[in-house]
Amino acid sequence: MSTPPNERRSLEAELAEIRGPDRGYWREIQSGSPRRTRREQLEWQIREREKRLADVRARLAAIRAETR
């Protein structure tokens, strides 16, 4: 069964959205200014985004393999 094109497009859009904020999070951590709780929150957000990024990439790869 083929995946609807709108699912592929929505995953590609999500992939683009996920990548952006991580740079800002890393810059804030590396600047040395965040308090410990803020740093932990940023690190958690980065880990969650990395997990989601891996999931979205895997789903897109499956969709692309399915259409070949």
C-alpha cells in the first residue's frame, strides 16, 4: 500500500522544523550563561529533538523505499 503524499510532505516539513532550534539551544549552552536547571532543560530538549529527528528520518526512508 502506498503512503499518501501529504504524509511525506508533512514529515519533510517537520524535519525542517526540527533542525532549526537545536542550534540556538547549543549556542545558549556553550555561552556558559544558563543556570543549571536551564541547561538541563536545554539538554533534555536537544535529546528529545534528536530522537524525533531519527524517527522522522526513518519514516521518510521507509516511505521513499516503498515508492521505489
